[in-house]
Amino acid sequence: INAEYMGTKRSRWGVSHSRVPTESRPGHVALIAGLYEDPTAIFNGWQVNPVAFDSVWNRSRNVWQFGSPDVIPMFSGGLPHVFSYSYHHTYVDLASDPSRLDDWVVNTAKQFFNNVTYNETLKLMLQNDRIVFFFHLLGTDTAGHQLRPTHPEYTKVLINLDQCVRDIYEMIEDFYYDQNTTYILTSDHGMSNRGSHGDGSPDETRCPFLAWGPAISFPDGHSLEKPRIICDECSPEELQNERDITNNKWGLNVNHRQDMRQADIAPLMASIIGVDIPVNSYGVLNPNIINGTMKFKALSMYTNAKEILEQFKAMSNKRKHDSMIYYPYPQMEILINDQSRIETLLSSQRYSDSLLITNKLIDNSLQGIEYYRKYNWTFLRNMVAMGYTTWSLVMYSISRKFYLSRNNTKLKSTFQSISRMEIGCMLTILSLVSIYLLTQSAPILHYTYSWLPIILFTMLLYLKKFWVPEQEDIFNLLSIRKLILSVIMIEVLVLGVFYRSIFSIGFLILAMLSRSTLPFSSPQHIRKIWTFLCVIAAGFPLIPVDYGSSHILVIMGSLWGGLSIYLSWLIYPMGDKKGLIVTSVLSIMQASICVHTDFSIQNKKGLPIINQVITWIIIVIGLLRLSPRSNIKEFYELDRLRQIGLSCFPFVIALSVSFEALVYVTIWAILWLYLYLVRKENKLFNMNDLMYWVWTFIFMLLYSFFSTGNLASLSSFELKSVYHLTTLFNPFFMALLLLIKMFLPWMGIAVIFTTIISQFKFPPTGFFTAAFALSDIITIHFFFWVRDHGSWKEIGHSISNFAIMNFISLILLVLLSTSKFLLNK
């Protein structure tokens, strides 16, 4: 296919650019409906669309689709003219040969066309116009997740895909034998070198586009056609590099390249089969690709423009009707004038000129749609930011209330009364905000965003006596220094999300300052061990994100865990020695079984059922030891923490592909040793000490996220992590396992910090409320950095970072509850 069609004048090709999130469902919605679906719709169901929308499938006479059970049902529900053929979901086994998925599609299609001979009704249906065949070939996506795109086996899957495309082409041509079928080859998303997708990196947003057939205009070799290269994130030098890659690396003529947005394919398909463009489509037709007269191209483009313009008018009229205070789109009159000019040009048969004005009309209409989509964004962003800010202040005040009430029990139920003037001010502000939202006919959710900061500020009035530390002057030089130091420490955590080396520097500083960090009476040999562990921990964030899997590191992780348990017993020989030995041996067995499973999968023998069963049994045996003990004596609390860490260790190993277990053991060892050294100290710490510990807690949570598996973002999880437990493709179950992989180190950190805080006579609830405050302050940073413009890489990372910090804020409550449960506090 590549040699015959891309290398000659018989095809149109280019790069199709998808949007964040680069997942299957949003990608297919863009391809078939021409709209960019709200990403949150994924949480309403993977296959069933929560909101009905128009698509090319709706407009067609008949559709026959073959492929994955996770994609095919998306567009067939309730449509009697759409006929679907898909394999069972258990057929998608990530441990088997991915090429068999594509082979199934080809074989099923062959059987379908062979059966036409015996079905006259089907034969007549296939001779109609406005019909679509959709072949979903999942092999390369599965191979990328399973092997990574750089693996030699991935090339074999690509070769097989190329043959499948050729087989499908020849199958259809042999059936119709009229050369009147148009073909489009593309994908829903790309893939990173890690074998993942979801973010906005160029590898994940760039998709192939290839079209050929009678409806496609082939490049004229006698004319110098201008290429269309879309590269939003490219500088002039990088744009020239795109040209050089096309000519030199790909061996193709750059002048024939025609890039497009992913949503642009929907109006192209509609134009090819002769149906209306789907309603709510944002796709823009490329007239260079359509084979037809200039009149046909001009009329098709104008139809496309009117469809987008009608969306703009509908949004404008709704906003005007719903709002008492209305600010129209500044270029409204220009749009109306352009539409009149286009109709005049078309009536005078000046089609080339009309195309220029039509493109301008489409661009302005899309900008107008964006204007109304963001109509109240400034107000909403400010209200949401105020919500985060007031929530942080409430959490800080509650934490300080716990601090002040340690020696004064009367403060536990004491709140500051609110004056009538304050109540009146709050009600006035609430009324004014409500009136404004009422004039804008805002949805209920906007009222929630707007009322929340006002309600939280009212809570602050009740807690105002806890805002400022007693006997401290905020304008005192020492307080200003503390304030500056606090800001610097917060910004360090923010920078750590962008630069993982920040966490390495943090642990190196801990190693160098061990004399001041650890109690003065700490034994010298334990102090050296703790320093060594900090240096080891500093190295993990420096490992490249795309390091890949390593059986040696998995085995080393299990041995590192066993050695750590042995050394901890030498340091603290109290507790259940037999249980520690058994769980340590099971962890080493778990690592050996996982390595054997990996070799079986690599040799295409699949996930051995006996390995899968034993792996789950070892995990269950370990987790059973997590059950809370009643009457835990302080003397045995260190052993209880040791047991909790070791009980989760087999689960961590089962989800490891490289050095995750090493990171897990190292974090546990550092915190456990510190608790061992400070357990005999009986002192109360002040509010400054509390904020230091809260900062350290958030630092550890971020460190474990970006070091355990060395994640760069939410889509950086290795799907291989679940292969030891299941290889049947189930997005939600696999996502749950990956969340557990992320949660286990966090749980360990929370349990040990809860014990440390209790050691210093401070309630864990007060500590976690302070952690809430700090995490929300960091979240505000990323909230204002969320972008919806620029390169998709920047947009994807901004959304991912904001989601990570929001998730940490939400998970704190779970961590608090889990810690209290496991420690029976």
C-alpha cells in the first residue's frame, strides 16, 4: 500500500492531528462526528455515549463495521442501518500475538462478502449509494502497549497491518469491480515510545492520514502545489525540519503533503458519500483533497461554512436570550458581510475567490464559537481560585485549632461569633453573585462554584481566632523570613512536578544534614545507614522516564526488601519474627514468578494460569496481615509498621516492571528508621514544626509518584505492570490496578507520618487538614497554568499536572482513614 499509493500520484496523504486526551473514544468521536467530545464523558461509560450527537454514520444509508468490541459499539447503538461485527472482549489478550486481531477483521470481512452470494437482500443493500465500511484494526495499538513501538516485533505487526489493508482493498475492489470506492486510512491517536497515549506529546497527537479513490484529487505532477503542514508547536526551524523529514526520511514529495485536524476527516467523509455534514461538527473541509470541479469545491466549502456559522449563531442567540447583560462577538458584522459576499461570488461563478472568503468565514466562525464557549471563563476561574484559597485557609485554621487545643480543651468547641454586620456583608455578596448568575442564565454548577468560596469564607469568620499565631507579629522580621521561606518551600514542590531532579536534590540535602535532621543521640551506624538510604533515594528521579522494564531490577527489589527486613530485625528485634520471614520468602517467590511470567509472554505463550493464580494467592496472603490489631502497644508499634510495609510488598512486586520495588523499600526504610530514632523523644512541637512536617509529607507523596516507576504524567504508567495479574484488556480493571500501584507507596508514607505525628502528641486529623491546605495551595498554581491553546504537548501536561495535584488533595482523606484503620487509632 505504501509503495503503490503514497509514493505515486494516486493518493493524498499527510498528518492528522488529534487532541488531548489522545484516547480511543475522543479520537473516534472526532473522526466520525467531527466534534471534540468532553473528555469527562469517558467516566460515564467507555462504550455508550452519554450525550446523543450526530455523525457520518447517522447520515449514511448503511454502515458495516468490523473490529474491537470496545470501539465498534460506540456508534451502533439504536441505529438500525448500522451492522456490527466484533470479537469477544476476551479475544483481546495482551499476552498473545496482536496481529491476530487484525487477521480476525480481514477473515470476518472475507466471510461477509462470501455470504453475499447467498443473500439477495444483502446484495441489493451493498449496491446502494451512501454506504460506509469501517474496519477497526487494533493490532498496532495492542502491540505498542505490549511491546513498545521500538521493539522489533512491533515492526512485524506493522508489516501484517500493511498486508491486511491491502487484503481489504483488494477484497472490496474484487467485489464491486468498478473502481468507484474511496478509501481513508487513519488512526484515533498516536503512541509514545513508552507504549502509552493520553497526553499531548507529538508522538501521541500525530496520526497518519492516507486517502485514495475516485473522490480524491491526485496531485498534479506538472504544477507546484503548496503543501499544508500543520505544526502548532513548531518553530520556523522545526517547520523546515518537517519538510526535510518528508523529503529525506519518508522519501515523499513534501509538496504533496496535506495535513489536517482530526475533526476535518468527518466533513471529508460526508462530502465523499454525498451526505450532510454532521450537526455540531467543527471539522473543516480541505478542497485540495476533493476530486471535483471548482464549482463543486466552492459549494461544498460554503455548505461546511454555513454549518459552522449556524452553530455560532445558535450559541450567540442563546447567550443573547439567556443574558440580561450581553456582550456580542466583536466581529459579528464581519461574519454577516462575508456570508453575503460569498453568495455574490458564487452567483457570479467566481469560485476561486469565494473559496478564500469561505476559509475566512470558517476561521472567524470558529473563533466566535470559542468566544461564547469561554464567555464567563474569567468570572468562573476567579471564583474557583477563591474556592481553593478559602478552602486552604479553612483547613489551616482547623489544623491550628487542633494545635492550640492540645493544652486547652475548652478551645476544641470554641468558635468566634459572627457580628450582624459580617452576616449582612456575606448575604449581600451572596445575593449580588446570585443576581449576576441569574442574568446570565448560568447552570446550577456555576452557582456551586460561586457560592462555595462565600460559604467557606463564612466558616473562616467562625474560625478567625485561629488564623494568626498568638504572640507573634506578622510584621516582625522573623515572621517575614518565615513567610518568605514558606513561599520558597511551596515553589520547590511546584518545581518538582516539572523537574524531578528537585527531589534528588532534596534527598541529597537530607543526607548532608543528617546530623541536624536526626536526634543527637542517634547511634553512629544507624545514622550512616540512614544517610546511605537518602543517597540511594536521590538517584531514582534521575533515571530516564522511558527506562523500560528490567527483570534484574525486579529481583533486586525483592532481595532489597528481604535485606531491609533482616537489618530492621537486627536494629529492633521485637515482634512477629516468623511472620516477617514467611512474607519475605513469599515476596522473593513473587518476583521469581513474575520474571517467569514475563518470559512466557515474550515467547508468546501467554500468561500461565498457574502463575496468575499463585501471584494472586501470595498477594492475598500478604494483605491478610494488614488486618488491624487491637490494643497495639506502643512498644510494638514499630513492628506493626514493619508488618504493614511488608504485607503490601508482594502486591508492589506483582505490579513492578523495573525499579518500583526498590523505591518502595527505600522510602519505607528511610521513614521507619527515622521513627525508630525519634520514638523515645517526648516533646511537643510548635506550629512551625507542624508546617515543616506537612511540607515533608507532600514532598514524599510527590517523590513516590514521580519516582516509583518514574512517571512523567498520568499517561506514563506502564501497562505491562498489570500483565502479571491479567492480560485480558479491561480498561477499568487495569486502571484500578495502576491506581493501587500508585496508592501503596502513599499508604506507607501516610501510616508512618501518622505514627510520627502521634509521637509528637499531635492529632493526625489536624496534621492531614494542614496537608489539605498545602496541597490546595499547590493546586492553585496548576489551575492557573491549565492551557487550552498552544501545542498539544503543553496543553496535555498542564491538564495532567492539575489532575495529579487534585487527585493528591482528594486522596488525603482516604490516606487518613486508612492510616487510622491500620494503626487502630
